[in-house]
Amino acid sequence: MLKKILSPETCAKCRICCQFDRTDLWEMPMLPEETAAQVRQKQPDAVLCAVDGEETFSVPPLEGSALFACPMLCETGCTMGTEKPFDCKIWPFRLMYDTDGRVRIAAAAYCPGMQPYTDAQLHDFLAEEGLASQLLAYGTDHPAHIKPYDKAYRMIW
């Protein structure tokens, strides 16, 4: 979905979006029923828990700088392939509430692949690809995917 601005090679080197520390567990992807079923089929050992009418990966308590790697991550990337969860498909974009409670599209400022782009370039990309309307429509149908405001994100749309 985002290959025009974010190369698979850049993502393969980083993987910041597939590993979580205790401060960013809120970033775990939400899984609607059909995606959760695919996760269970591909990775029967993955433990899921219910959150806001959907599911996400259950994470054991993390101490210090310990990381939790997504159970779907392997040496060659995501085992979900084209069936990745919505939150993963749109990373480093996020549906997010702004400080006034409006739903916005934001980009993770700490994603190395986003740093070369201005907010205007990312806005234009979302418009040209028709992604903004797709993302916002998904958020309407799946409000559990709308994250709370976080200052580490750049509000783009």
C-alpha cells in the first residue's frame, strides 16, 4: 500500500513497527475477527486478547528495555504477507485523535522512512493515492483502530 514512499528494504532493516517496549504497547495492531482467525491459523501459539470489540496480541509483562516482537514476525518479515492487519498495512500512518478529539491521519515521526518527507508531501501522497478516504472510512467502521493522541506523531490529514 505504501511502497511508493516506503521501500520494503527500508522496513526490513528497521522493524521498529513490529517490536514493542512497555511504553508503546498501545501501538499493538488491532485485529478484527477475520484477521484474528487468520492469525490463529498461521500461528496457533499466538495468544490473543479482546480489546474494544476486536482482538490484539497478548503481551507478557515487560521489564526495563525488554521488547515484545510480534508473533507474526520472522527472519524474512511478516508471515501474514498480503493479509497483514490493517494497522500494519498503513504503518507508519495511524488513525489518531487530535487534541480536540477529531479523528486525523498521523505519521510516526520516529519512523526512519518518513523522516525525508514533509507533512505536505505526505498529505499529497494520501490524497493522490486515495488513501485518506479509505483510512477514515475504515476508522468509522472499526473505531478500535483510532489511537489516542501521541506527540511522537505528525498530524498529516
